Amino acid sequence: DAGVIQSPRHEVTEMGQEVTLRCKPISGHNSLFWYRQTMMRGLELLIYFNNNVPIDDSGMPEDRFSAKMPNASFSTLKIQPSEPRDSAVYFCASSLEQGAAAFFGQGTRLTVV
Amino acid sequence: GESVGLHLPTLSVQEGDNSIINCAYSNSASDYFIWYKQESGKGPQFIIDIRSNMDKRQGQRVTVLLNKTVKHLSLQIAATQPGDSAVYFCAENRRSKYYNTDKLIFGTGTRLQVFP
């Protein structure tokens, strides 16, 4: 099993640009999570999906952030427009079902300059 | 407010000693807890989990203890090795008050440093 796959691993972009982060969950997992990790705030849950449907997006910081899951094997997190304060490591995780252990990808390190 | 927090931000232990990492949680309705290990440049890695109907669970060199009375969770690592150096997070499965579903909330983390 390849685990959760995220791309890109690193992204450097200029303020105002659109950024799209990608995630492929573990095959057969029904729940998918997007987390953001910073030194100041730790690991924050942004949004999660169950059976491709967004369930809880209360952690999404503002309207500049959006996430989609068009099918069971792919999800995107988009930031438009990006700002320097969005710089962080973004993790995608998946779990077999709600309430089960989540398994994480390697993360995308985003730097907005 | 509800939170999952760790008592010690950094723990230094000598190689071969046992390590104990602590975690406090505030939501008494939480029924599932997980410990993760995060090495530099990597994503959190599942170590061990425990459900609220248990007090103790053992894995390979690791033991998780759950005290529901005081809402406390601990991770014990036996014979700590240099490869155990990482940040350890406890995570709490919490029911979303907005959507009546479960979500995993992480504590702030404890850095474990193992020295020879």
C-alpha cells in the first residue's frame, strides 16, 4: 500500500497567486482530512470529507480556502489568493471510516512570499 | 473551552531509559484516543490507539494508559532508543457539535529527545 500521497511536496509562490494542493487517499478509505501545521497553532483540522461529501468545514480559515473531493481517490485544497500567513505544512490524511485512526501523507510545505 | 493539551513541551531521556509522555483532554464524551509520532519533515505516524472502554493497551515497546476519571492519557516507551526522538501527539476523537460526526483533534505535542 502506497499510503496517502500528496503533491507537490514543496510549493513556493508569490502572494496573490492561486495554490492547489493535491491528495490521493489510501484506497478503500472513506474519510479524508485536510490539516494545517504551524509552529504557532500546531495541527489544525481544516475540513474533512466522508464518502466524498464535505462534513465539517468549520476549520477552514476564510473564504480564500476551498476544498473538493470529486471522487474517492482524489481531493484538492485550493487557496486563492494566497497570502504570506498561509505559509505552513498542509497534511492530508485518510481513515477507513469516521471515528477510526487517520493515516497521514508526507505533507506539502507551502511558502508564500 | 474544550481542548487536548500536553503537560510537557520537551522531554529529554537517556537511551535505554523508559519514557512517559502525558496528555490531558477535556471532553469526557470522547471515546477514542490515538498517539502519533512525527519525525522531522514527515507526517504524523500512527503508533497506538485505545478506546474508552479500556484502561491500558500494549504494543511493541509502547503502552498507552487511559484514566477517564481525571481525563488523562499517557504513552510509555520502554527502553527508549535514538530512533524514538520525535514529536509525539495525542489525538482525541471528538464528536462535532455542528455536524454530529466524529473528527480527530490533536494536542500541541511533546518533543522527545534521546541522548546517549
